Amino acid sequence: MRAVHIIGVPLDLGGNRRGTDMGPSAFRIAGIGEQIAALGLAVTDKGDIASPIPEAKGPGDAKKRYVREIAKVCQRLYQASLASFDEGALPIALGGDHSLGAGSVAAAAVHVRKRGKPLGLIWVDAHGDMNGPASTTSGNVHGMPLAALLGREPAELQFGDGGPAVLARHTVLVGIRNLDEREKEIVRAAKVHVFTMKEIDRLGIAEVMERAISLASRGTGGFHVSYDLDVCDPTVAPGVGTPVKGGLSYREAHVVMEMVAESGKLTSLDLVEVNPTLDIRNTTAELGTELALSALGKNIL
């Protein structure tokens, strides 16, 4: 029986809208563990990674607010994810803000490198998360984890065995629709693969995901999916800190995960940026739970 580990990461330091620390609880209230178990998988809920609240800490450097505290949480998640891999389980990190991706993705990279392969990464998000301290306008670290994973600043969010966790040629961004001007330059210069909402509108989500999965699979030992619920349109995922109109529809959101499951290449998963204080009757965590089920193989027929 395939094993899945749930790891709650109540991280609420990376953004400027409070409430993502309640995201893991919202997923549990939605029944994520029980519903995954109903697919015939062995589920273990590993509880929550210890995460401080902003009120207990000073923000520190204004260009990377709370980065030291965030790094400690990511380090704990990195270790917890490695332990799950060592037990033969697929770890699912429930957020919490997207800063946590620095820890979960780094662990997946170390895991697949043990088999002599690099990691592929599919970053499903309205935003690029590739700002650094030099380019940020807000200082919010949840806009920086992908930059760190690709080997750039903030260096505090780099974990593992040296060098970048992922390479640009194995990294695919899907659903992008909100980049500031400086970040557009960074994303283009990084040579990562990007499918914006414009490409999804023109090509269709199935074609985009076929290409994304191919790019993230080519020469890799599988891929990690880091899924920010703000990639979905606010009409289907209202409970996120940085909603942007024009996102994935309910069905498009599921097709992403259904095709991930069909590929058989998923190593690990993040579901992040659920903010229950902004939600309506736990809609967003319930959607995230359904998306996890699709990623783990739940089929319509």
C-alpha cells in the first residue's frame, strides 16, 4: 500500500495578510487525511511543524522580513520531508505561506539525487515567487522561495547538499498572471519554462500540462508540485491572501492534478496559501483537499 505523509506547516511570516497559519487546520477540517485514506492509501498525519507567530518576533531586514524565522521553519520541514522519503512515503506539505516551498522542494531534490537524478519542479501559481531582496518592493519572503531554490538570494532559504535545489531547465511555472516589472525581467533571464494564463487560454490546460510534465520529467527522477491555491480564480478559491482575477477554473485546477497523477512521476506535493480568515465556509481548503485527491489518482470514472 502506497504511503502518504501529511505535514502541516502553519507558516504565517512570509506575506502581509495574516491567517495562513490556520491553513493546515482548515485542510484537516475538510477531512484531507480521511479522504486520502479512502483512496486506499496508507496515510499518516505527522502533525504541524513548529512555526512562530509574527507578534513574537521582530521582522529584521526590511528587504526579507522574518527570513531567519522562516528559514528555521523551512529547515524543520526539510528534515521532516527527508524522514518521510526515507520511510518510503510521499510527503504533502499543507500551508501556510509559499515560503515553505524552500524546504519541501529541497528535500525532494536531495531524495532524487540519491538515485543519481535531478528533480523536476512544477510551480503552479499566479505569481512567480522569484523576487529577491534586491528586487522586492514588499520584503515579503513568500515572493522569494523559487529564487532561493534556483540558487539565488535569499541564501537563508537554501538547504540541501550544496548548489541549487533545481535547475531552470527542469523548472516549469504554470498559471502565472501577476508579475511586477522587475520580476518579469528576472523570470525571463532565469530561463525557466513559463506557461502564463494567456498560454492556458490559447492552448488549453491539457496541452499546457502535457508540455509542463514533459519538461519537468525529461532527464529527472520525477517532479515535485508546489501548488498555490491563488492560481485558481477567486470565484472558486476565495480564501487566499493575494487573489488575482482570471485564474484557473474549477475543472482546469483539477486537470492539472489529474494529469500529474497519470504521469506517475510525482515525488511530493505542496498545497499552500490557504487563508481561512478570507474564505467562505472553508471552500478553499475543501478545493485543496479535492486537488490532493486528484494528484493521488482519484478518477472521475
